[in-house]
Amino acid sequence: MLRKTLLIIATGFPLASSASEMPRYDVEAQCKQIASMGGNTSAVMLNSCMDMEQKAYNNLKASWNEIPENTQRQCHEVASIGGNGSYTMLESCIEMETQAAEKPKKFEY
């Protein structure tokens, strides 16, 4: 319990009760913010954003328990930088982290 409390303090965000729980983002708020960037809300942008977020969420939900906990936490931080959070960003981050871990770079002299 002490370790989990210290981790929460150190990272600055609350953890789910289990690392296997996916974060919950306010997708509607995120998509409305994106769709309203030009001043008026674009229905096309809103619907497209909602579709992308739903697809990313569904993909992640199916494989979430197989993703290393440190990658889950790190990518959650990245995906929620803008405030509301984005499953599309979360999915992209996890894909890039997984690929990078499979092919670590070596420095050559």
C-alpha cells in the first residue's frame, strides 16, 4: 500500500485499482474541443474523431492486459496531456513503445 501511495504521489496521477484497468477518458469533450478549433463545431470532425476514438478504445480493450504496466502508465500520461485524454494517442504511444522495445537502438562509434 505504501509503495502504491508513493507511486501515485511521484507520478502525479491516480492509478486505477489495478494496472489492468484501462483509463477512462472524456472522449466527447475531447472530440468537441477538436471539432470546434475553427470557431464553429464541425459535425464531420466531431463524428470522425468519435469514430477514431471508438476504434482505438476497442483495439486497446482487447489487448490491454497484455501491455506491460510501465508502458500503460507512461502512455496514459502522454495521452492525457491535453486534459481530456485520447484513446487514439494512447494506442499510438503503446504501438511506438512496443516497436521500440522490440528493436532497441545501439550507439556505434
